[in-house]
Amino acid sequence: MSVQVESVTKTFGKQKALDSVTFSVNSGEIVGILGPNGAGKSTLMKIITGFLHPDAGTIRVNGVLAGGTNREIRRQIGYLPENNPLYLDLYVREYLEHVAGLYRMNSCAARIKEIIDLTGLGIEQHKKIGELSKGYRQRVGIAQALVHDPSVLILDEPTSGLDPSQIIEIRQLIRTLSVNKTVMLSTHIMQEVEALCDRIMIINRGKIVASDTPQNIKALSEPLSHTVLIEFAETVQKDILLNINEITSIKALSENKWLLSGEGKDLRPVLFRFAVDNGLTILTLSKQESSLENVFLQITQ
């Protein structure tokens, strides 16, 4: 296991930010952490990286017990905080040299060049960080987390505030990095965890309330498997649809488009026969799938 968290608890005043949290992350796995604001995501990440200390519980990274000022643990972890604190007056290469110095890296020029190429900072490396766009600043943040070649990468809201093209670029970068690193990331973007993650953990009120693959997490949703979207070429009255015994719920989207639900049965064959019998033309007939957003709302609310 790359990361093992056992019964970790953290309290701020009267508020319990984490409540006996236990989980493990395998080597090479990408794990996405979801949760509403204040659920404990950032607190968990800060504890794993050693910036906060738990009130109870243990953390191991690659089998080594974390805690205190264990520098060996910090060498194995790369961390991008949510607010991505950077020295805006430093040049990109200068900043990465500074970070390498903090890790007491010798002969770091080749490594910095490698990281600049990997993160796509080549054309921006001679600019001051304060002159960069938000997307490139995020790249600098990821570069500083990688410069010492950690085996575990922890990213707190890595695409926060980015435009759609920048989000795609950062996703591709994370996917590239995951080939030989364990990645943990927190996000509010459901599409991001579906696109990137091998496993999703949902945290609510300091507890892990779900942990599984994206497909299995979506299966926890209240069943939508018997809801279909149908669009006819012709106008269809609701009264006609009510004559179909298998339909238990009808929602009109337009005069010829409907959401129809039935108990315990796929409605598509029934609706196809209905259309044939009534001389109707079906333009769209699709089963509505469960969504990760539905599961998230059901679990956290």
C-alpha cells in the first residue's frame, strides 16, 4: 500500500473535522476525494502530508509511519495545496531551483528541465510567476510538487478556477503522472473524478460514507434503470400514454418529448410496440442512467 490511514480523528474546538477515518490507497492508483464544503477533505490531505497532526490515529506512507518532523515521509509526498501559494516575483525556473534546494537536491538542473518539459512550462520558464495565467500557475504548482520525484502525489482542487481547455490540459497531465505515481486528488467536479479516477471516496461530516469505483458508486443511486426518455415525431397527448399499464410516472418535457418511468421493467420494448400500434414515429428512445451527481446528493444530504 502507498498510503494507509487508520482511525484518524481531528477536532477543531467543538467541531470534529475527521471522525475515525480509515482507508488505504494502492500503489499506482488514482483516488478522487469528493465531499461538500467543510466535509474534511483538505484537513485529511494536510494530515497525510504532515502539515497538520491528528488527535488520534496513524498514517503510513510506503510503510513508514508519519508524524513529527519525519523528513523521509515528506520526500515521498508531493503536495499541491488548494490555494497554490507561489512566490510571484520569482521566475519559473528560479522558483523550482528554490524548491529543489529545500529538498537538498544535488545537481538538480537536469531534473528541473525534465519537470519543466513534463508540465509544459518550457515556453513560460523565463517569465515571472506573477505574469502567468491561472492555468500555468497551476502547472508551476504541480511542478514544485514533482521536483523531488515523490512516489505519492496529493492534489487539492488541482483544476479550481480553470477554464474548460485548461481543465482538460491538467487532466491529461495528471493521467500522465499516474503511470508511475500514486495520486490522491480532491475536487468538486464530478466529471473530473469519472474521467480520471480508479476509485472515489466520498466524505461527509468527517466520515467516509462511500468508497468504490466510479461505476459501483453510481450503482448506489436510487434506481433510474426503468426511466426512459422518448421523443416522438408527432404530438402525443398525456392521456394516451396513461393507457400504457406499465408506466407509473410521466413527466412532459415538451408536446412530443417525455420522461416515463415504470416499476421493475424496461419500458423500451413496451413503448416500441405502442408506437407501432398507434402509427407513431420514435425519434429518441433512451434509458436514463444513474449519475454520480445523484449519488453524491443522496449520500451527503
